[in-house]
Amino acid sequence: MAKTTTSGEKLIASNKKAMHDYFVLQKVEAGLALTGTEVKSLRDGAVNLKDSYIAFERGEAYLTGAHISPYAHGNRENHDPERKRKLLLHRREIEKLHVQVTEKGLTVVPLRLYFKGGRVKAEIAVVRVKKLFDKRESEKRREIDREMAVAVKTGRG
């Protein structure tokens, strides 16, 4: 189920795999063009961002690969779970992201979906792929931080 944050945002889903596989270089907030049954499914938390990414076509940005499950109480007008969803960004923002993807070989992925003021927002990020040794380094650092927190909490250290 959704979790409320301190800034009045209600978290729907986060992409933990993206944080593990990529270095986040820049974050951008974008709106999503959705159908009614998609919003109702999001309120139930029925979404998976695991293998999703942002694709650019004809000067527009689309969320591709995100799975929003069909609404349980929907009828024949229910949405396609895997359809491309248009991101609502200013043209300059789209062009800037598209240039970074094409020229620098970076990727744009969604990090999380959340409700903000009754609207569904996506936090997208320009990312660079982590190499295997970078993933190992991140895991080591996380393990050391965890051990230090336990030592401080128990009074050893």
C-alpha cells in the first residue's frame, strides 16, 4: 500500500533495481498522462517499475515497460497493462534529456511513482550503468555503514 512522506507525497512504487544498477546523475519530476482505471490501480499499488525506462519519440517522452495491473473492478474499457505512457514535461526538458541520452550514451529511468496533490508524478533520473566492480563497492560500503550503525546502537565503538 502507499506510504505518505513528509512533503505530502504519497509513495506508490519505487524502483530499487535502478538504484542498484545505475549511478544517478540528475533527477527530474514529471507528470504522467493516465487513464482512469490506471489511476485506480495505482491507488491500490498495483505497479511494477522494475524493467521500465524512458523512450523518446517525435519530440515526446514515454514511460515504457512499466506494468500497471488492470483495475480489479474495471470493465471492457480497462487499460493495457504494458502500454507506453506519455510523460508531461516541458519541451526544453525533453530536449535536454534526449541530448544526454543520444550524445553521452546515458539512460533515463523512473525511480519512483507517487501522488502529489492528487496527481500522479514520476521521479525520473538520468543514469549511467554501474560496472560489476562498482556494484561490489556499493555493497561493501552499505555493509560497513550497517555494521557501524549496529556498533553505535549497541554502544560498542
